Amino acid sequence: MLIQEDCYHLMVLFMPALCRKMGVPYCIVKGKARVGRVVRRKTCAAVCFDKVNPEDRSTLSKLVETCKTNYNERGEEIRKHWGGGILGAKSQARIAKFEKEKAKEIKL
């Protein structure tokens, strides 16, 4: 299953979890246009293959193996490292302000 990155957010959140649970190989692709090229359309949100021509089976099997290696098997690792653990500027400022107030209370 090919899922495009900039589609409806709930689809990007829940479809990978469902694919991992059901054992369906999936990958997330940047842009609707790239997924659309596969089905010869301008844009497309997701693609799932059910029939494959015999001459394309070897190419698809390589793609499936790559998807399983990079997404299905690394699902927990990807989920845990999402965002890199770096806070944004507003969050850092709020924490710094809280720490200053806490330090002032300790001094008093």
C-alpha cells in the first residue's frame, strides 16, 4: 500500500498502524502527484495493489521487501523517534520561564 504524506492526517496516522497489524506492506510517499503517477492520475491519496502482471512480479517483490524492511519492521523505532525529541522555541521559552520562577522561589 502506498500512502501519500500530505493527505488527510487521520489516514496517515491510522493506516500504517492498521497495515502493521494486518501484515500488509506499506510505505509513505511524499506528495499526491507521485502516488498519482503510479495510477496515471493527477493526484491520488493511497494505492493498494491486488493484481499484478506476471512480468512485473519481480519488480513488485523487490518493492514489497524494501517497504517491509523500511516501514513494517521499523514501525516502533520510527514511532519512538518521531520529531527528534527537540522542543520548539515557544516550548523552550515556557520551560525557561518556569525554571526562572522556580529558582526565584527557592531563593526566597
